Amino acid sequence: MISPQRATVEGIELARTFRPDVILMDIGLPEMNGHETARRIRDQPGGKNILLIAVPGYGQEEDRRRSLDAGFDYHLVKPLNFAELKNKLSELRAVPEKPRRFLTRAKTR
């Protein structure tokens, strides 16, 4: 488990060592925001192969654009719709190699 006070530093390190397939991340984090965290994960070896999903509490078009510009593949809005997440992950599983910004045109609440 990652401590809330060190979520970004520990999360970046875990992404480097564990190399998960998917990371769901808030934007409003205590040490650095989720946009900077996403950039740092993307800059690591293997970071471009991780599916990064922003899960903030806001979802205006500008918020979505900033998430995509920071390196997130998708922007979902809290409260998280688990059925939507499951559907999107199923869609991605059907794609042999995850293209960047595969889900950028998707509409959410």
C-alpha cells in the first residue's frame, strides 16, 4: 500500500520496479500533481507501455485535455463508474499493442 503523503514518489518508483499494466491515478496529490507524476512515469523505461487513467473529481474539456497532454491515456471522473472502466479495459485487451491516446475520443459524464 502506498501512503497518501508519499503517493507520487512511491507510485513513480513502484511503476518503475513493478511495471503494472494499468495505473488509476487522482490528479490532486499531496507532493506533486498527477499530471507531473504521469510525465515522470512516462519518462521511465517501460513507462510508455503502462495504461495511465486519470481519475480526478473534475471533468471539463480543459481538464481532459490537460490529462491527455500530461500523458494519460484516458480521463474518467469520480465517482468512478466501474462498468465503464471494465468495458474500456476489455476494449484495450482486444488491441494487440496499445496505441497512445486510444481512448481520447471517449465521452464520460
